[in-house]
Amino acid sequence: MSFFGRFSPVRAIRDLRFFLSQRQPYELVFLMIAIGITGFFIYAFARDDYVPVPYKPDIIYVEQWRADRTDAEIRAQQKIDYGKKKQRLAEEKAAKEQRQAEFKRVDDALNKWGI
């Protein structure tokens, strides 16, 4: 621990002042510019532009069914639900294909430019 006993903040500040007093004015200007640029990048990476996503509750609605339903009623409701599900899946597939076509157009344009 005697190694750390030789360090003194007062001597370190005095040594830094002596070093800076021996520098030319343009060297000090460039030192300040370098410190500023480095500080800016450290601040930018530390900040990291974190934007919290606002809380949006995920509400799931559940249909209530009578306990005395017959099998025929259950099958009839399943056919209705299957039609709705099929339509929803077709809409999702169409939206996905449209999005892929948009990205394909962008990719083709970038390839045309050689990127």
C-alpha cells in the first residue's frame, strides 16, 4: 500500500498546471476541442435515446357461453368463427405481401444504384 501513499492530488494538480503552462496556445485550443468532442460522444452513447414505450393494456375479451348448449350449436358457432378466422388470416397475409412488395421495390431501387 506504500505505492498509493506517494500519490497526492495537490501534487497532481500542480504538475498538470505546470504541464499546461508549458504548452502553446494553439495546443490548448486543440486540447479543449478534443475534450469537447470526446465528451459529446460519451454523452451521446450514455444517453442512448431511450424512449419508454407508453403502457397500453392488453385487454382480452372472452365470450360467455351457456352451459347447456348442444353440440349442434357449438358446431354452428365454430363454422361462423372459422369463417371470421379465415377472413382475418387472408387480410393479414395480404398486408404482409403488400409490405414485402414495398421492401422489394426499395431493394430494387438500391440495387439499381449499386448499393
